[in-house]
Amino acid sequence: MKLCIAYPNRNSYSETFIHNHLSYLKPEITLTGGWRPYITKEGENIISIPAGELIRIGIKRVFSVFYPPFYTYFLTKYLQKEKPDVVLAEYGITGLGVMEACKKTNTRLVVHFHGFDASHRPTIEKYKKDYQRLFEIAEKIIVVSKDMAAQLMGMGAPAAKIINNPYGVETEKFYGANPQQAEKIVLSVGRFTGKKAPHLTLQAFDKVLEKHPDARLVMIGGGELLESSKALVETLGMKHAVEFAGIKSPDEVAEWHRKARIFVQHSITNPENGDSEGTPNTILEASAAGLPIISTRHAGIKEAVDHEITGFLVEEGDYLKMADYVCLLLDNVQLAQKMGKNAALKMRQEYEIELRIERLQQILQRDTQ
């Protein structure tokens, strides 16, 4: 199978799921940053810029209305030349960009939705007619949670085309947490953005400090809400107890797993625009490491975390209940250890990267339903 993966952000640190697809599926062709093919040879991406690239950039900037047909024309020529068996489009929006060229060349198209592309109201409103065309052209539509499947079916996607295949986690890279022996470190990893509600995590931790003044919250990541989160810490008088560690590599995150006792993430549906998670890789990684998870009944989290077995789930916005569960696990290290072991076992049995990639490869084959 000659595979082409189309994806939007070549250097986005937070898109672990796409990096895993590229690494494990090893596509012969990748398209990124608009139409700009990168031919994979012997494991290296070698940029190949078509003669019309400068014209492409100029048209996109100056005559944006003419860009889609221009893009489709040259992408069609490229697909005719390279003849991939299937194009995997990462994000529904990417699928919109490549669908007409796939249609013209009779190239099979599989679209992988990830989160905002199935929930962000302004995006859905802007592209709702185009999505109908995408649902018609795409051979298969991959989602990462039951909630996402329901969202897309509500937009008109045929149920027969939708396949739920959550992300996988590299369990050999995330391991070694020991909550029973760890200090009172509560760990949070993820972008500081609306749907991850860092302010609610901070409000929960403020309540935790009333019972456990020696606890620490370590927040890893960057994003548009970082500065307002720092300001909230100042307002709540928690500077002594909260560390903003910045953006860290996967290896550095794994080291923090081995220091922490609990992992927390208060994901919500952003009330301003409807944006929601798919299945957060950060929760899969922390679970694989052996940390108990305290999170929300939100999107794919409900499938990745078994309430009262691998962690605890609260309703979106209920930071007081989140605080109660954090205190419970700080008080009961045996329970924290047991839940962490259960979480690691669940990841190995259900979310191991090789299992999920094998399933993705099956989906990409023509004869798989």
C-alpha cells in the first residue's frame, strides 16, 4: 500500500498523534503546510517544491478566492504522478483541502478527525456545506471517541463510514510511576487553552492546599492562557505551591510522571465556541506510566479512564469534587498505587501504540469495514 499522509502543522509539538502516525506508518509521501510535498526516502523527509510554489504562495496571499482551484489543480497533477493508493488526511479541515484532487484522481481518501474539527462551532459553521461534500467523497472517517462519532453523525456523516480508533501510547516510553512512594506532587500536562480549563485545575488545587499545604502542583505546557493562569496563582496566593514548568519533551514529561503521585486534567467543552477534546494523549501517557487520573466526563476521557478503577471522573466544571478526589489520593497512597497499576494495565491491553496502529493500518486497507 502506497500511503500519503496529509497534515497541517509540520512542527507542532502538541500533535503527538500525528507524529506517531508518521513514525509508525512510514508513508512514502507526506503533504504538509498546504500543498508542499515531502517525499520520504530512507526515513528522511526531503522537501520537493514544485515549480509553481512561489506562484502558489502569492495567489494564496493576494487572491485567496482563487487558491482552492489552483491548489486542487496542482495537487491533482501531483497525485496523478505519484499514484498513492490512499490519502490519510489528518483533521477534517485537511480533508477539505485534498478531497477534490482525490476525487479527480480516483484516489481513496480516509479522513481522521481529532477534536476541534468536529466540535468548534465557528469552524463547523464555516465549513458545514463543505463537510457534506467531504462525507460523500471520503471512503472512511476515523474518530477517536464515541462522542466524536455522535458529533459527526449529527452533522450528516454516514454511520457506516465512521470508525472509532482512539490514539495509542508508547508504553515503553511512559512507565515507572510509583504513587505510593512519591511526594505530594500533582501533575498536569497540556496546552493552556480554553478546553483544558487550567483555571479550574488551579481553583481545585487551591482547595487541596487547605487540607494538604505541603502539596505541589506542576503544570507543563504553554499556550494563550498561560499568563492569565500565572496571574490567578498570584491572586490565590499559591506561588509557593505551583510550578509552571513550560514546554517539555516527551522524555522530560516521562520523568515528571515518575516523580508525581497524581495526574489531573480538567477538560471541558469551551462554552465560547464549543471546542472539545478528542482523546488527550497526556492522559494516556500518564496512565501508561502508572499514575491515577483525576479528570472530567468529557469526550474520549470517559473511555480512557475507568471511574473508581484507574482514577476518578467529575462533571465538567466541578472543581470542588476534583479537589476532594485529589485529597483522597493524597491521603490514601495505597489506593493511588492500585489505581495507577490498573491504569497502566488498561493502557497495555487497550491503548498500546502497536495495537492502535495495526488497527489504523487495517482501516486504511480497502477491504476493511
